[in-house]
Amino acid sequence: MSFKVAVVGATGNVGREMLNILEERGFPVSEVVALASRRSMGTEVSFGDRTLKVRPLDQYDFSDTDICIMSAGGNVSKEWSPKIGKQGCVVIDNSSAFRYDQDVPLIVPEVNPDAISLFTRKNIIANPNCSTAQLVVALKPLHDAATIKRVVVATYQSVSGAGKEGMDELFTQTRAVFVADQVDVKKFTKRIAFNVIPHIDVFLDDGSTKEEWKMVAETKKMLDPKIKLTATCVRVPVFIGHSEAVNIEFEKPITADEARDILRDAPGCQVLDKREDGGYITPLESAGEDATFISRIREDSTIDNGLSMWIVSDNLRKGAALNAVQIAELLVERGLIQPKKKAA
């Protein structure tokens, strides 16, 4: 079986990565269509050794398309995903538009694959926030083993999480600093070059940011509503790769060695944890990789049944594009979707 797949937002960082990963993983496609706004019409993007001309979303008929992978922002998704779903095309949405809708499954295939069956309610499946995706991949096997009570996480999030504009701003500001030019601030609230910014998304009434709230709500929805989680989300001058310092309190005893063994066998996880110079992962090494990397696993002596660890992943891949393609693969593997057009 092969499927007709549309990628909406194909000219963006994540959209291009989605096209790369569909081809890399050999997803069974009969045709791939690249879609974006009218201003991108005619732009060319790559799919393997093929070149696709970008077509306008508002002129495309989804009635013969099987899967739409959506990476065009929340407002576009709110308008288009329900329309596309009603045409019988399953939408896998990378925005936050439907993540908290109880009729839309929020899926990380290594964490809660069985929830995918709920997609039939609206023909929409939500992709989690990039910082949440890598976190729950590491938490899930540990939760199964010792039951997590509380998580405290501080993120170190790369500028690619803010799109191409974020990456461009880090580049131009860094160059300006080196040549003593004026440093212009446009995308971020403060200078990002040689700085860190403890502010991602908008502020809420309780003083947290929307990004921090997303991590709480999404972890509860996908993993366990009983888990208490608090987050501080920080933008750092790194191009690709989100990092997280994570402290976990469990109901049951668990040692660092036990956690290391559990995570080594867990799907999507790769443990790189040597107590020596360089014996850990950084975002630089995670770029272009599919795994969620875990390092610095150690026991926390300040609480009962506590562990601390360092979690790193390529936010454009597992945090977005890879997870979306894995959701599509899960639909196919479980026989939850059939191609509208039969192969000749």
C-alpha cells in the first residue's frame, strides 16, 4: 500500500525536515505534495532526489489525499485542519491548536501509541510541543518502572524552535557582535547572541509562560494526569537541539544504575553517560539524530527516590518532524488508514 501525503508549511524549517524524513525512512508514498501560503507558490523544495514545486494551500483539494502533515502554525491549523479532516484526510498537526482538545489524541508513539485510535473523532492527531516530546520519551519507561510523582525541568531550547527567523537572528547578531556593529533585536525579547532568555511564548497570570504550561498539560495528557511537573523554559544561543536538566521524584525506589539499564532498552532512547570529560551528549551532537539522548544520570540525595538527568534531542526531528512521520507510520502499521486510491 502507498499513500498520497501532503505537507503543509513545506517551505519552513520543520516542513523541509518532514519531507527529508519521509524520504529517509522510506514512508510508503504514492505522491507527495508540498503546500504553503500563496506567497510561497512556485518555490521549490526537495524530496529525496526529486524537486517539488510548492502549491497554495487554499487552492488544494484534499479529497484524494490520505495524510496531511501540518506545520504552518496554530492559526492556519485552526482554520484548515477541521476542513481537511472532513474531506477524509487524516491531519497530523504540529501546532498547539488541537493538543488540548479531548477529542484529538496527542501522540508520541513510544509513549502512548494506543491513544491514536481516537483520531476518528475529528480525523486530527496532534504532535506535542518539542520540549515535551523528548521529555516524555525518557520519562515513560521510568514511570512504568517506579511511578513518577513529581518532575522539575529547566530547558535550554535552541533558536530553531522559533523558526527560520530565530536562526537568522542568532546568526546576524553573532556576526554583528564580532564586527562591532549594532545588534538589532527583532524576533526575541532580548539579544540572544551570547545570552540566554528565560522567556518562551507569552506570560500567563501565574507568572509562568505558555511554553512552561504546555509541558505540564501535555505530560499529564500523554503520560499520567497525576504527575506534578514544574518547568522553566529558556532560549539559548544554539541553532539546533533542545536540552533539559530534569529532576524526578518517584514513588518507588530506583537507582541510577537501574534507570540507566531501563533507558538503554527503551524505544527512542540512547544513553551516553560516562563520568568523564566528554562522557555526555550536547545539542551539537544531537543535531540530525533521531534519538532522545540521556546523560548525567545520578541519584538525588535531597529527596527519597530521586534522580537527576540531562536529556537532549534534535528539536526539528523528534521534537517535530520525526514524531509526525512516526505517527503516520503508526497509522499504517496498525491498519487504521487505507489509501483512497488503489495502486494500479
